[in-house]
Amino acid sequence: MATTMDAKQLADAGKQIVKAADGGDPSTTIMQLLKPLQNVKVTEDLLRSSKIGVAVNKLRQNKDPQVSSLAGTLINKWKQDVNAAKKGKTSSPAPKAVNGAATGRDATSSPAPGAGKADSAKQEGKRKSTVAPEKRNVKTDEVNTDVTGNQARDGCVALIYNGLAYCAEEPPQDVLNTSRSVELAAYEHFNQDTSQAYKQKMRSLFQNLKMKGNEDLRKGVLTGEITPKKFVTMTSDELKSAEKRAQDAALEKENMSKSMAAQEEKAISTTMTCRKCRQSRVAYTQAQTRSADEPMTTFCECTNCGNRWKFS
């Protein structure tokens, strides 16, 4: 249900928001100041006189994804309110009925007021990517990832965005919000330190997201089925696609079979001396590598230093 606020009330709310943001107040405090504005219907005059739009718009770059997302939603809603008001002024009034009946095409029922607003709101607030899904990244989507004030963290936000946007249909803003949430979860997981372990983890997440056969992982993160907190703690095996896990399991089974196969037992000689370490613990095997009338070839390996040689 829409509520009304005059210019002074909106201006006071804007001052409180700016004060909380500049003073480093926790995100919960800023969210409490923003939430009452969700039901406020504004006009262009109200926005100009109160400057509430300026205060809220600054929060779109806030490091907390929830704050930035709500700020963006408010700005888009207010744009829609202003545009709807302008359209209402320019639209011509319906022809008057003659003898209680409408004439011509006006006799048909007209759509209810506000019909189609939801669709236009989605289109205006959710800008779509203009490039092929497989070519999407920060540059092609024209997305600004300088959102944390820390160069290393901003770079990781961009890295995750590139992984999530690959072959995705979601709007850039949704992908950016998810990327920021993932980076924030990783930053907190590594005790708010951009350490080598943090950077290595972010690179690993990106590589797994960018794999062609890992579509389920990308969708799971974008839809929220895999939460950011869970995503940044997944093991390398959990991050793999089902196909990749099956391939690795088959390879492991094959290697296990090979390791269990009977190996040729080597004899140990104490009469031969290693030329490298001068120890007399040499394992050897013999094989007929040339014609039958030639002597056998002896293959030697020092059990002390691993040096290998052969002689006939």
C-alpha cells in the first residue's frame, strides 16, 4: 500500500541515510532507513526538492549487496512513478458517451489502469545483455565492478562475474549482485583478508564456473540454490560437473587396477656398486633385448639414490 511523504520528510530521511552511510553505520541500520521508502509514491517535484534520489543513488555502490540492491530497486521504482505521471498528463481523455453509450471503438472495454506496468518495470529495471551468451563478460556487459573500494576485491568480483555470465540469460544487474555476494562470502570466510588463499579460491571458483560442461553449477549459484556461503566452501570435487566426476572416477579405478597388477620382482645385489653414491645396494633385472646369441641386458637401479644404468 502506497504511503505519502512530503518534501521535508523525504529530505530528513535523505540526511539520515547520508549520515549513516558516511559514518560507517552497519548495513542493518541503512536497510531500516531504506525499507520505509519502498511504499512511498514520489513525483518529479518531490524528488527535486527533497534530493532523496541523490542520497539513495549513492548507496547503489555500497559494499553490502543487500543495500545496493534495495537502493537500485528504489531508484528504478521512482523512475517508473515519474514516467507514469508524465504519461498520464500527456494522454488524451476518453471521448464522452453519447446518450450513455460510447461510440466507435471506445465501446470495447479498455485495459485496467496500470495494466502493463509490471512488464515495463521489469524492462526498465533489468537491462539485458546485448551480446551472445557465450561472449558475455564484464566488458561486453558494460558492468562496473569497482564496488568495494579495494582493488583486489573488485578484481575478484569481476572474475566471478565473468564466470557466472558465461552462457547466462540473467540480466547484468542480477549477475553483478550475485557476484558481489559470492565475493563478500569469500572475504568473510578468509577472515576479511585478501590473502593468497582467498585469491587462489576465487580463481578456482572462476575456473569451475567457466567450464563448458558445468552449467548446473552456474545455474545453481545464480538462482540461489547454491548459496554464496556454501559455494565458497565447496571442495574441488563438489565443484566439478557430474560428467567430470564420472571421468575422474573411471580414471581412478583404472589406475587402481594397474597398481594392483603383479609387478616384476627385482633382485637385490650387494656385489654391484652404484657409480653415483658408491653404495652396494643395487636392484636389478635382466632381459633379452637383442638376438639370442647375444648376452642379456642387465637393468640396474640403486636403492639408495635412485640412480639407474644398464649393461650387457
